[in-house]
Amino acid sequence: MKPFKSGRIAGVFRSLRKEGRCGLIAYLTCGDPSVEVTIQVVEELSKNGADLIELGVPFSDPIADGAVIQGSSSRALRQGTSVRDVLEAARRIREKSESPLIVFSYLNPLLRYGMEPFCADAARAGVDGVLITDLPPESAGLWLEAAKRNGLRMSFLVAPTTSMKRLRLIDRAADGFVYCLSTSGVTGERRDLDPALLTRLAEIRKTILNPLVVGFGISSAEHYRALAPHCDAVVVGSAIVRAIAGAAPGKEASAAITVVREILG
């Protein structure tokens, strides 16, 4: 694993490897159903099984997301949720939690906010890392520099079709983790894992230095047990977002915790 200057993301992955345990990263769309509820859910998830948190920035054209997260983005945008609100949520979460916080966003909202202001404000809010889904490492030079200046760690996506040569390029650019998509397509709960995934993960893990996480479609204890020996953490998004959306007011955190506990077994 690469050595990091700042500690929360790296510290969690070091602890997971020391414990011989696969971690769980919980994704939430910030502002669905409200920013206040997002803060409450994150605080409870951090105490009940989630090792890292991805705070999703709602976006009007989420091309990598399936219906569940698209719907959550639409609801959050109708509430007026902005990048500034996401950072304010992070600031308030940080007051009570030391869980690593990763802002998960498409490029457009962050460009509108401004690269330098975003990185500076995110760092001040207690954010640890950033994953910009549609920013390839080949075009990320200025973002990497701005993130480094502010102590933020950047992560990048790896597709099932990514060549080993490009995988090494992605690994060199990343200093948070490498996020491997479990399948081609968009986010969303799936019944079965791609049969080729485990072999693919073994090849990736032998090649990269960063921690390896797997996401897109991870929604059951069976998925978690199958993936646990082959990666450092799994990302659970749609299952948590669906549970929050279906919960009665005031019960959102309990619904999200139930999903996490069922997946971890």
C-alpha cells in the first residue's frame, strides 16, 4: 500500500488488512430526503458497520447511475441540495465522527463550484478524499495538484474492460484507493456477480499498490462473502439509498443500518 501523509483513509485500510477483514463503504446521496437526514444516517452508519462513507453530490445527469440513485439525485435536487450543502454536511459529520469521508461526484458540479475553492473548502470541512466519476486520470493533472495542496486523496474508477497498462496508470494517479466496477453498465442491485469478476480482481490486486474496493451492484451477504477475500472493501450504494427512500420519516437510519448488517452477516 502506498504511504500517505494524511491518515484517515489509509488508517482504515491498514486496520482492515491487520484485522484480515473486508471493509464496507456506504454510499448516500446527500440531501435525500434532506441534508439533516443524511447527516443523521451517516453518523449512525459510522457506528454500525460502515468503515468509510461516500457522500454523493446530486447531479441532474448521472450517466453511471441506475434508477435508484438517479431517483435519489432528483429528489435531492428538488430539495435544493448543492455542493455547498454537501460540504456543510461533511463539516457537521466530522464534528462527531472520525470515519473517512469521500465526496463522490460527477465533474460538472465541482467545476461550477471551482476547482481550487472546492478542494480548499472540502479540506476545511473535514473531507478526506474525492472520487470524480467522469474524470479520467489522463485529464486529472490540475485536480490532482489542487487535491494534494489541500491534503485530499483522489481515487479513480477501473472498468471491467480496463487494460492492465491503463490500470497501472490509474494506480499511479490514485492516492486514495482504486474503485473497480463489478460489471459493465450502471449502478443498481443485482442478483448475481459477474462470473469473471473474481479472476479479474486477483489480477488487479497483484498489479496495484493502492487499496482495492469493488462497487456497483453489491447488495447481499452472498456478494460480500464472495468478494471479501479478493478486495479491501466493498461499496454498497443502491441498497442503502433504496432503504432510506422507503423508510418512514425518522426511521431512515435504522433502515440503512439493517441493510449494512444484513450484508455483513
